[in-house]
Amino acid sequence: MRTIDLILLLNDFKKDNRIFIEDNGQRLAVVDIEIIDNTVALKTSKNLHGLRNWEFLVLLNKKDYYEFPIFYHNKNSHKQLFGFRVANDCLLLG
């Protein structure tokens, strides 16, 4: 998924929804982003609260990032983000 696509989709949700990565039934809070070789990499944590939707959108909404694909860390590798679902006022990216 490209950054601009995710921004457009998330604009329709409450600004206080928390952002998480859902991978293999586990939820990891998205706490920051990192730009690596023209990609957006989501930084996650098991111990911290996830960013709120509005905070996440502020980090992503940079014109230079619009065409970048989005990845997240999964143990020692990166997986590309393909979509999300909503559960209990949380946005679960995966």
C-alpha cells in the first residue's frame, strides 16, 4: 500500500483511534515512522501506547512520502502493509 492510499482511507475514521499492527494474532502499537530507501517503515512497541490516528496522519502526510510503500518490522524482516481493519476503536494495520 502506498502512503497516500493509507492517508485517504484513514481520514474517514475518528482522530482518536489508536493505530496498531496486527500480525499473527498479535497487536503491536505503532509508535513512530522511519524513512528507509524511499519506503516508510512503521516502528512498533509491545510496551507503549499506539499513536492516535491524527498523530499518525501528521507523521505520514508529507508530499515527499506519498508514493512510498509502507512496511512494518516483523521480528528480523520487513513486511509490506496491505490493508487494515477496525476493532474496538483501534485501527489494525496488516
